[in-house]
Amino acid sequence: MNNQPDIVFIIWERNADDRRAPRRIVQATVFGSANPCRNLLDRNDRFSRAQRCLLENGFVREFQEVFGNFGVSVFVRRS
């Protein structure tokens, strides 16, 4: 039995010239598994779609910090 949590770190950005533009993934790092959301974690994918998938599949957003047009979000799913 695997007791290690699944962890997903996402760095995202928003277009500084258009505040209505969707946040886009700059980089995502996965420790463990991000299934079934792995295919939504590529560079330039929409952050909102990835976040929704993770939350609907047992992940909890444990941390989020925003730095102007950039942000970092951490999602954790415990077994």
C-alpha cells in the first residue's frame, strides 16, 4: 500500500496586457500521479481546467501565492 501523497506544483501566468485573459500554465511538476488530469498540465494549458480536474479527482489546493501576473499553486491528494 502506497501511503505517499500525490503532489502537483503549478506555476501559472496571466497576460499582463489583458486582465480577462485566462491563466496559463508555465510549468507543472508532479510527484506521484496526477491521473486522470496529467494531460491538462502541459505548458500553455489553461490553469482553470487543470485546477478543476484536480479538485474533482480528490486533490486539495494546499497553497496558492500570487505575485502580480504570476502564481504558484500546490495540490495534494492523500491516499
